[in-house]
Amino acid sequence: MTEFAQIRYEVADRVATITLHRPEQRNAFTGTMADELTRAATAADADESVRVVLVTGAGRAFCVGADLSGGRDTFDSKRLANRPSGPMSQTIGGVPRDRGGVVSLAFAALRKPVIAAVNGVAVGVGATMTLPMDVRIAAESARFGFPFARRGIVTEAASGWFLPRVVGISQAMEWVATGRVFDAAEALRGGLVSRVVPDDELLPTARALAAEIVDNTSAVAVATARELLWSMLGAPSPWDSHRLESQALMELGSGPDAAEGVASFLEKRPPEFTTPLGDGPAVAGVPRWPAPPEDVQPA
């Protein structure tokens, strides 16, 4: 694995931990961090030894949002200069892709469950990048905010799609329209996080959840479920879900993991699943999600 400058990436016990690592700047988001997060997500997806991805921040903050050290011109078009090659240099609809969106869609495309362990402040892109993650657990000290309107810009990181689906349109609009920062308890009430734990229990809680997935489930079954659940949020009819689930059940049901799952239950022992995920769709007929549109082009 290539060394990173602004994040840390390590794999242990089949869990890839991605840590935003600019603690002195409270993990403020930069183009370099965006590129590194994207590459780390791609690496985790390709690594058969990785079953779960855990994302957290170093120090007292998860991510305070975009690095504003550039001053008044932070969001000006000059920020597009010297972008790295790859997704960061692509355009969509004829304009450069926003960096937060490149990151969030890289996490969305993972076939492995992603857990966000939110320590401290998570505002701006620090909040929106977590939306395509499957589970968000917050420390009691966590604070969240979508302050884009207070900076004269709009939400990014594909949060116009993700945020209303995660918390509902009314809650999403309240938080986006006010741009205020709110505490972990409000985040829990609004459905942004699934649980709030004492600060010193945050990482143990997230790692225990990751271990539960690793120890008890089939990689290909979880990957298929993740693609089905997320993709069906935009489906017009339950028939679309029924069609894909029928295909997935036919394929997985005749495979070795299904046989092992039943056998381990009957024999009252832990399962030993063996089906590799590979590099394509988890199941034939269930497409990778989200599929890039035609107007994503190299710069």
C-alpha cells in the first residue's frame, strides 16, 4: 500500500481502518485528503482480506470541513488547479467534479459495509462524506453541521441525494437551511447516527460491530445486500427489488456459502464462508452501484 500524507490506512482482523490524519488542523479537508480517501476506498474494495471498512478521525475532531486557510478564495475556481490524475481530474456535466462528491461516491461504490466512528466535530464535508457510509456511531462529544448556506455555497458530496434518504426531507432541510451546528443527541433523534456512546467507548463499539460482521456473515451475501439496499432507494416500484432479489437468491442459494450457512446453523458452530468477492458484481444480474453516468469524463 502506498504511504499516505493526510490519512492513515491499516488492515487488521479483516477490518480496514481509514483515519483522517491532520490532527493539528482538526482534519480539515483538502484536495490531497480527498485523493487519498478515494484511493484508500478503492484499495479496501479490491482487498479480499478486508470485510469491513471503519472510518474515523485522529485527535479531537472527525473533520471540521474544508480547509479554509486559503481565505476568501477557498471555493473559487482556482482550487481546481493541479488536481491529481484519476477521479479528481474528471468532469461531470462539463464541469469539474466536486472533491467531496468524488470521496462520497467512492465510499458508496464499496461492496463492503462502512462504519463511521465520529469523534468530535464533523461539519461541512466532514458530515456529508459520512452519508453514504452504512452505519454512523457518534461519540458524546461529536458535533455535526451542514453550514454551506452560511458560506454562500450549496451542499456537496452528493448529499442532495443522500441526506434526505438518511434523515428525511424535513429534517434535511432544517439542518441545511439553518446551517447550524448541533450535538450528538440531536443527530441521534434526527436519524443521522444510529447510536451515541461515551467518547472512550467509540472505537471499541465500532470495532465490535465490525467483528460481528466479520465473524458471522458471508462476504458475497453482505456485498449483494449492500448493493440491493442502496440501489433500491431510487427504484420506482417494489417489483424492481423483487426482480433483483429473485436473481440473487437463485445464484447465492445454489452456492457454497448458502450450504455452509445452513450446515453451520444445524451443527451449532461458527460458519466458515469461502466464496471470494472477486472484482465484479457480487452476483450476476445485480449491477454494481452506483453506476457512473455517461457525462463523467476525464478532464
